[in-house]
Amino acid sequence: MRAWGMAGFAAVLWLVSGSVAATSGLDGVSLQIKLDPDRALLEGRFEADPARVDPESLRRFRLDPGIAVDTVSLGGQSVEFGRTEDGWLELARAPEHEPGPLVIRYGARLPVQEEARPGSGFLDPQGGYLPPGTDWYPRRPDAEPHAVRIELTTTGGHLAVASGSRVAEEADGGEYRATYEHPAGRALAVATGPWVSGERAAGDATVRTLFPEGLEQGFGETYRDQAAEYLQRFSEEIGPYPFDTFTMAASPRPVGLAFSGFTLLGERVIPLPFIPHTSLGHEVLHAWWGTSVYVDSSGGNWSEGLTTYMADYQFKRERGEGREERGQWLRDYAALPADEDRPHASFRGGNSGAARIAGYHRGAMLWRMLEDRVGAEAFRAGTRSLYDEWRFREADWDAVIAAFDEVTDEDLRPFFAQWIERAGAPALALTNLRREERDTGWVVRGLLRQADDHDPWDLYVPLVVDTGAGHETHWVMLNGERTTVSLETSSRPRAIAVDPDWRLFRQLAPDESPAILRQAALDPDTRIVTLGNAAASEVAPWLGRVPDIAEDSDGTRILLGSHSSVADWLEARGLPRNPGAVEGDAGTETGPRAWTVPETRLVVVSGEEPEARREVAAALRHRSHYSYLLQEADGAWRTGLWSQPGVWQRFDDDE
């Protein structure tokens, strides 16, 4: 957050009486923040007691160069300081346990929301946001995490929330005041808005909503009830919720962000009916992974994959949708261009495209494979061990691995190493199949191999046998290029498949991998062929950019135009005219649509008018994990995947 506006703005002196005494028990560090949304003004006061804080850590601070410093004083006496262009505030000397508090008074005029850059802070009558890691207060990165008290004052009818637990709150005339305490804060965040407050108890914690009045009336109770359930669930699974309050606050931006003790949800997101039952749980779980057990991201961000697995995936698993979710992750990976493939360790953040696949999908599959390997109880024990040992400390991958290692009898480091550090994925095949009848049953024999014979993966592979009595799963260790398979079953085997339920992160076989629409969004080199009055900008709501016009037919391409123009273009090249020509069930509705052309890298978006095509593009933002998207006569969207033969192999001697 480099440009706060008027860097020369002098902070107005703002004192809260008794602030030194108020920091008792919190290492002598406090922040006092006043926010005026009508004037977009931030006024701040940092205070620390050198008798209780390492004086050397009070020598240098991170503070955005766009924030003006009014004074720096020690025990009431002015202290010389300097500012650097790269965001450091440096005192002429360390306090050296001198009597009296070190006080830094500062302020800035913040940008309003419309003028703020993505990820930066803003403040106006519609809302305010001071993001973590943007140096909106004097930070001491080398001393983090550390205990801190945050005293907030807002005007203009705004309420406010900050990192940590709310310990006090009051309204007095036109001012609102709230105090938050964090036992081990780092990269603190604050949000404000024209909200009303709702509360309910959740065990030892208080669950709060800070929503605009209309959203509070329509959705506040639902969000509080769901959050309370999540807090109870994760407390029982992992360990006690680490704060006294959990707050859900509305943001004018379309976000879902987690911080210590609170989450920000977009005002347009909150009314979506599925959010309280899906995405909210993800943000609540970050109170354990990411904002309680902190991430040392030097070796990669482990928290998003673990959070996705223990929240989003488990919710679907409990609804009987776990297999389909895993299949969607693998289809997304199959649609990823090879040069965009990234190892899990490369993931630092980001929620779209190749970053999402590397961080969320690869990560969640890692934990799914670990649970298959060590068992559900050992997995839960590992999460409890990680939380107990690393709460309010930064955990890197070594710490995470050690927590799971100590609750199992095997060395898990080789398992983690390959799934964290390697890009790519194994491709598996089962050949030379035969079956033999014995007095006690049947034996299935074959050769299981992986395509990468130069650097084979170490795998725990599920082979599923279809018998007259049902399906049997047999686990096979494959730690080389190939291994012979010998499986015993009491019933006559009819067919066998390698990982038909997608429990491994792997390359999908051609017969199980239909083309999906996301291939165009994942490829940064996607180009577009426009027909008639179609314009490349029509697909920007989906891609987030305007693609270049295609000069050839190689690579990933979007074909854009009216139904008739794209049908003629496709037919001239010997390709199916419409989705109904690929698969009859896809139909030939006259509404706008998008679909993939099998065995090509071509995605078709068609509609009779530009507005209709833009509507398709907007719908694709959340539906591109399918092969086709069709708008029916009533305006509803119908989605589906092209049918595939699958991976089941019948035995050659089957009658």
C-alpha cells in the first residue's frame, strides 16, 4: 500500500487516557487508531514500554512511506528519526530501557475505494479496510508475533473490527470505540463499515456479525448459527478456538478473507445461499490454519491445502460428493498447460488459475492421500499435534511434517517431499491382465506401471476389482517403474480399474478425461477467433482479460460468434456444428452457450447478440469445470461433462 494520498498530512494528536496502564499484561504494546470515513482520514498512535519490550526491537519500524509521522517521543521527550524510501522508520538510537513510553503519532488520508489499488487499503462512507502486511502501522517484523492491544475509534456511523479478541466496546454520541487484544499478533488488519451488530454465544466464544442492516435482517442469524457450528466442530477435531470472539464483517468488495478472530465477506457474496454452508466454513477453519498456526511460507503455503481438505472437501464428502470433487480437481489439472504446472511448494497465495491448482487442489489431494496412507485417526492426531505445538508460531513444512511423523510408525518425509516439491503427476497403466480360479477363490494378476521410468513416483495405488459380490479395493505399493500384481478375491472378478475413484493426484487417462471449458482460462496463451460482429472483449468477464486475436489455429482457441456463424466455421473444418452433434443429451437449445470441441483445444462461445455472449462469459466464472454450459428456455444454466468410456478393464477371457 504505497500511495495513501497526501503524504504531507499531519496527524492530529489523539490520545486515549490510561493507555499505558491498559497495556498491562500485553508486553507493553498498544495501537490506537482513529478512522474518519467521511474525510478518509487515519490517525494513529503506537505506544510501547521499553522496560517490557526489547529496546533493540524498538529501533526500526516498517511504515508505509505514504503515511506521515507527526512526532516520535520517549518519556515525553522528542526523539530524532529518519524515513527511508523503501518503508523504514528508523530512530537515531534504541530506547535502552529509559523511563516512559515510546510513542509514534502518525496519520494519512487514505484512498477511497474507487481509487484504491487491488489489495490496498481504503476508507470511505461505504467501508474501510487496512490490510495485513501493508505497513499501515509501525511494524516490527523481526519481533512478530507479539502481544498487542488495538484501540479503535470510528466516526460517521461506522463500526470496526480488528485482529484478535474484542474485549471492550461502546458507542458515545457520534463515536464508536472498541478494544481488541491479540496474544501473538502479526500483520494486523482492521475493517470498518456502516454496520449493525448481531451476536450469539458459541461455547466459550461470542459469534458476531457486522453487516449492513438489510443483510443483517436477511442473513445475520444464519451466519451466526453456521459459524457457531463450525467453531464447535473444528474445536472438537483440532483443539480449542484460540480467541474469545469470532466476527463476520461485510465488505463492499467481493472478497472472502480470513484474519485472526474475524473474516471479511463481500456484500454481494453474503446473500448467495451456498456460502454459509461451504465457503464460510473455509474461512472459519483459517482461525486454526493460517491465522493461529501461522505459515512460514519460505517453503510454500501449506495452510490453504489443509484448510480446503478439512473444510470444503469434508463438507462435500459428508454429502456423498467427495469423489466428484476429486474428479473435478484432476480434470482441472488435466486442462492445465504443461508449462503452467507448478509444484505445491511454489504456492505462496492466489486463488485462481495455475496458482489455485498448485495450492488448493494439489494441497487437498496431498492430505487425502496421506489419510489413505496413515488412516483417519492418525490424520486427526497429526492435526491436533500441529495445533498444540505451533499455535501462534510460524510453522514451515518441516514443522508440519514432524507433527504427522510423530503420530505414525513410518517416516513420512519421502511421501511429503515428492508431493510438495515435484511438479507433474504420475500416469498409470495396468497391463497383462489375467485371472485364475483356485480352490479358495480367484487370483488376479497383472503388471502395474507408471510412465515416468527415469524418476518414478513412490505411490500407494488403489486397484478396484469388480466382482459379482461388489467392489473390492486392494492397495499396491509402487515405488519403481513397474511392479507385478497378484490380488486374491473370493468372488469371480469381472473387471478391474486403477484408481477409478480418483484417490491419487495423477494424470487422467484419455478415457476418463473429457475436455472442459476451463482449459481456455488456464492457458495464458489462449487466443480468440471472432466471427461477424463478435468482439474479443465479450469474454473478458470470464478470462479477466481481453485475449489477442488468433493468427493461426495452433494452441488453445476460443471461437466466438452467433450460433450460425460458428456452426458454419466448424462444419467447414470437419468438426461438430453444435453440442448436440457431440452428444445428443447436450441438446441444441437456441439460448447462448459455451462448449468444448472434443479432441481439440477449442472452446466455443456463441449467442445471437453480444449481450447474450457476455452473459455466457459471466456464467463461466463459476461453471467452467464442465464440458458444456447451455442456457435453457427459462434462463437456467445446464451443465455437463462429455461421456467417457472410463478406466474399467474387463478380463480378456470373460465370456
